[in-house]
Amino acid sequence: MFTHASWSARRHDTYARLAFLGDAVLELAITSHLYPRLEAERYGEGRLSKIRAQTVCAASCEAVAIRMGVPDELRKAAPPEAGPAEAVFTERVLSSITEAIIGACFTMHGYDIVASAVVQAFEPELAEALTHPVDHKSALQERLAQSQRLVEYELLGRKGQEHEPTFEVAAKIGGKRVATGEGRTKKAAEQDAALAALQAIDAQLLG
């Protein structure tokens, strides 16, 4: 489970397939927890989607991995020739390993037990998403609407391995690039770029 792709000559020996399974289980567990507990009048499909997305995002999965001691396990699992395990301690890797752990537990114990454990493990992230929802893109657009401006997002590129891509996106206001962001998905990169743009605007106002 803790075998990184760079540590194995055979891709199927790594955690990638389990992460694929765990990602689906994670989303279903959080969705099933939220749906009956949040009233329909206040929490429509769009709002539920944002809460779930924030709860299960890469940063949240990374935080869970750190709490579970995954970095220590990576150090133990790293082959001698691999060099320092810290070289692969990226958000994407730690996030994927969290998903792989969920996938592995699902295959061994079934959905009901794993879903309960997932909700418990992600409780801090779920509480944060419910009390402090993050939508930097909407916040940026609302800020710009005050001066009748719009923001556009431009995909600058994609880097990394095929199974662990990182997207880079630019936030452009009035055709001018004001900030860039990165993320494991295009949407995540846009959110990161929007946050950077908000920070740039605040810096200009304070300057």
C-alpha cells in the first residue's frame, strides 16, 4: 500500500488502484453522511457539492494522512536505493495514500464499517467545510463585480506523471494575468489561482 510508483518497476504493485477505489468510497461515505443531516431548504445540490468537495479535497486527505502517521510509514517502506522518502511527501502522494488506505479497508471490511471510520477520520475537515466553506472563485468574482470587472482562467500547463498530474492555471482580470495557481485538478488549480488573486488585490489596496 505504501509503495510509491518510483519505488517499483511494476505499476500494479503501487497504491494507485486502491486509491481509485478509495476515492469513490470516500465521496460516497461523506455524501451519505451529509445528505440526511442537512435540510433541503438550505442545502441544495450545489451547496452540498461544495461542502463535499472541500471535505475530500487533496489538502484534506493530506491532513488526514499526517494525523495517521503516513509519513512515518513511508520512511519505513522506502527501499534503501530510493533515497529520502521526504522526496515523495507531496500533497498528491499523501492524499492518494489516504484514499488507498480507505480502498484497502473497504476490500477487507466492507462499506458500513469503512464509512463510519471515514466520517470519524475526516471529522475536523467536515466541520471546517460546514462552518467555513471555501469558494475562492465566487469570492473573487463578487469582489470584482463591485467594479464591473470579470475574471478569466487560463490553463497554462500540466506537469508531473500521468497518474499524478499537477495543473497550473492563471487568473486574468481585464486580460492581464494577476495570479497563478496549481492543483491536482483544473478546478482545484482555479481555486488556488483565485485565492492568489484575492491576496494580490488585498496587497494592492494595502500598499
